[in-house]
Amino acid sequence: MTTATQFDAESLKAILIENLGVDDDAIDGAWGSRPAELGIDSIGILELQAVVKEQYGVELPETTNEQSLSGIVELVSTSLKERESA
């Protein structure tokens, strides 16, 4: 399995739009919001976790729904950087 090595706000935005059906306009300016504030329910969180695991090889924690969008970006980005330096 080939995984991507970089993750940023645009990466998360693409997943939210393409896989979860979140409106593009709702994401802009909402980086401090939690997923639920964008209408992402528990099933959506599971989908987000699965896509990030598949595309980036990073497991998001069970508490992902409590993270802000920017926190999710930071978590994945940091995990990828740590994996690269290991």
C-alpha cells in the first residue's frame, strides 16, 4: 500500500468534500471548529478515520470528534513527519 507523505489543510478539505459531502463554503473559516459543527456525525468520523488510515497510514484517535479541524491537520501532519524521521 502506497501512502501519501504530506497532509495539510487542503488534504483534509478534499477528504471532507469528496468523502463526507461537506460543503466547500462551510469549511472555509471553520478550521477552529470540531467536525460536529460542520454536520459530521459519528459515522462520518469513522469514514474520516478510514480514509486517513488508507491514504496516509495514520490512525486517528477515537477522540477525533473532539479535535478542531486544524488539530486534525496537525495530528496527521506530525505523525507523518515523525514516521519520516524514524
